Amino acid sequence: MDLGKEAVTTKGVDGVKTLTYEIVITDGVETSRQLVSEEITTKVVDEVTSVGTRKPPPPPDPQPDCDPNYEGACVPIDSDVDCAGGSGNGPSYVQGPVRVVGSDIYDLDRDGDGIGCDR
């Protein structure tokens, strides 16, 4: 369970004890009472509550919007995208290879084989 969450894992139950007495009544008035037996007819069940200690993982870093003209790697949508490690000046870069599935608007596929940043 996540940190701070609580859940009842065992519901508590009250116990029941049955007492049996021998009662003597004389002229309609109780004159004596003696305990004959004592029996636990329902055992007490303690309520158990579990408290979570797991720290949930942090949310993933938001992914940049990826250009739908490319597949295989996220090509960010920007004013210019170049292949990482190449001679381009960005401002954004993509680690290839990437497959061109639409218009090669960033000219990543210089040799026209459908695969960009493959050098």
C-alpha cells in the first residue's frame, strides 16, 4: 500500500462470555447465587489495521511532443531538429535512427532512403 494509506485487514469482533449460576430462591426472594460455570462462547478478535509504507514512484517526466512524421525515436517539435552528434546547430536533437513516415520537414534523411540520422 502507498505511504499513509490505511485499510482494515482483520475486522474486530467483541467476545462473549457465558456465565451460569445456581440461584436459590426462598419465598420468592433470591437468597443465594453461586457461579457454576464460565465459558468463552465467542473469542475476541482484535481489529488489525494495515498502514502503507510504500513510496509511490515519481510521475514520469513529461515527454516532449513528438513529430508524427517520424517513428523509432521521438523527434521533438521545434523550429529545427538535427541528428545528435552531427554538424547541425539545433536547437533540438534526436538520437537516430528514425524512420520517415511523412514529410521529412527537418531534413534528417539526407540520402533519401527513408531512414534519418542513420550515420
